[in-house]
Amino acid sequence: MIKVFPDIREIGQSCWDKCAAPKGSTFDPFTSYSFLRALEESKSACSESGWSPCHLGLESSCGELLGIVPSYLKSHSQGEYVFDYAWADAFERAGGRYYPKLQISIPFTPVTGRRLLVSDRVDSKGLETELAQGLLTLADRLKASSVHLTFLEKEQWQGLSKLGFLKRTHSQFHWENRDYRSFSEFLDSLASKKRKNIKRERKGAIDSGVVIERITGKEILESHWDAFYKFYLDTANRKWGSAYLTREFFSIVGETMPEHILLIMCKKGGRYIAGAINFIGSDCLYGRNWGCSEDYPYLHFEVCYYQAIDFAIENNLKRVEAGAQGAHKLARGYMPIHTYSAHWIANDSFSEAVSSYLDQERQHVDQEIDFVEKKGPFKDSK
């Protein structure tokens, strides 16, 4: 039986995490109950911000929760990182109503992961199919124009395409750990010019007297969050015009999942002047937000890219995901990879038009990744 939960607390942590992190799976901090509850409780993801929670649940006949989908009814397309503004504009110019739409994603978080979350069951594929069909039922019930599952794992993306969802691809830049024992060993794998450039940038970042601190777990204090939130606001106001996350969000995640957070903070003259927040998964470090009150050469690269690589090597993490976009990451050891999303549109004519567009877009993404890979910074890519 399909149920809808407008508040994640109605599901509860044990039931949610049983589906989000079944036995044998790697831990994804963003699909965890703690992270998503913090978004709702802090009013970062709520009806007022245009992210109305309507999580889809699949229950057995005896009331056991078998699967869930983090779902939001959206009145806009902000904070998603997979852009459909042109679709909305075209549909509404043709007389349609694009919003509300049903968004299946982690709000404000362009990180790949499972979206159809099922418990540790033999028939997981069957449950995923039931959840996907339930989304179409929910969209009809809510009079949503469309359903969008973004930053999907490839296997779920392929499964949804077999159910009639439209396939879309984009790209990101990730750093892969090739069993490096040190940052120096990573540098040795790069072409000479790239290696020298990174050494110059790392030296330049601290030549101005900046001191860099890594803070995690219970060492993260409210004073750190106060300083970091100012940096976050500065970046948000410059990039988006407003901040997606409230100050309370950081206090909540700092209290409920501190062991999965890494703050990299920069001091100059005894006061914090810049910082970045990262989340720690089972095998990956996820760079999320950065900001500063004073700008120094190369400091952004040091804090967001090189410190992240250092941490990943020291903690035997397989990769670093440093957020959306950014071709400048290539010269710093981050290589392009595909990201995946699946879309269902109720209007058949519009769905056909979007499908034709996506066929061309996927080809372009493939070609772009192939081209960029050939310009990689590693010795073996030359």
C-alpha cells in the first residue's frame, strides 16, 4: 500500500534509515534521516521555501515500511542543479501549467545516490518498480505536471527508463583515489606542468599568513557555525540572490550527525575569514558549500580541492565529489563523470518534444566528456 508522509518525523529514524541504508550498502549522508529531518525542521525545505515534503512510502499488508522516496512538491525549479527552466517556460507559453511538479531529490544537494529507497529485501527491484509507479499515482493525485528524479545512481536510472521515464545526463568533476599513500604521490601521477601549478597554488594560499584548520565531530562548536554561516550567506547572495539553508540547519546537523561533517576553516590574524563544509560518507568526501569574508589568491582551491584530497587520502576514501560544474577542477585532478536523471511528463505531446531534445543532449554530454578526458592532467592521459 502506498502512503504519503508530509513530515519525515511521521516515518521515524529507524524505519527511514532501514530503507536508506540497508545492510551491505554504503552510507550516504544525504539520504539519511538526520540530514533530511534537519532540512525540514530548520525550515530550509518546507512549503514556504517551495519545497513541500510529500515523501512516498510503500507498506506491506501488515504495516511494515518496505520502501520510501524522498519527494517534494515544487512551486519553482530552484535549488535542484538539473535545470528545466526552459521546459517550464515552453510549456506555459503553450498554455500549460508546469508547476506544481514532483521533485525526487535531496534539496540543494547535487550528489548522486539512490532515490528509490528499499529495505534489505530479496525483491528490491520489484519494490523499486512499485515505488516508481506510486510516484505517477501521487503526481496525478497532486495534479503535478511531471515527476523528476535527479542525481540518480545509474542502475536506478536504467530501470526507470524501462518504465517509460525519459533519460537525461549531465556531468560533474570528481577526484578518484588511486590508492595514493600521500598527496605527494598524487602529485607524482600528474603531468609536470599541472604538478608545478598545484604546488604553486598551495604555497600561495598560505603565504598570506592564512592558517587552515580541519574540524570534525564534537569539536565543531556553535561559534564555528556562526562564522561559517556568514561565509555561506556571502556566497549564496552573490550566486543565487538568497540562501537556501537557514542558520538552524547547520546547528541541527552539527548536533545529530557531527561525525559525518568536516569543516575546513581559515584564520587570519586570529579570526576566521573563510571556510568550507564537507560531508563524510562511507567511501566518499562530499564538498558542499564555501564562502569567505576576505579573498586571498588560491585559497578557494586549497580549501575546497586540495584539503579535500588530503583528507580523502588520509582516511582511505575512494573519491571526492566537489559539487556541480567547474571545468577548472580538471587541472586540479578532478575528472569528468556522467550524472543521471529521469523524468516523466504527463502531457504526451510535450513529453515527446522533451524526449527528442534529451536524445541530442545526451549525445552532446558524451562528446563533451570524451573531449575533456583527453585533456586530463595525469601522465597516463597524455
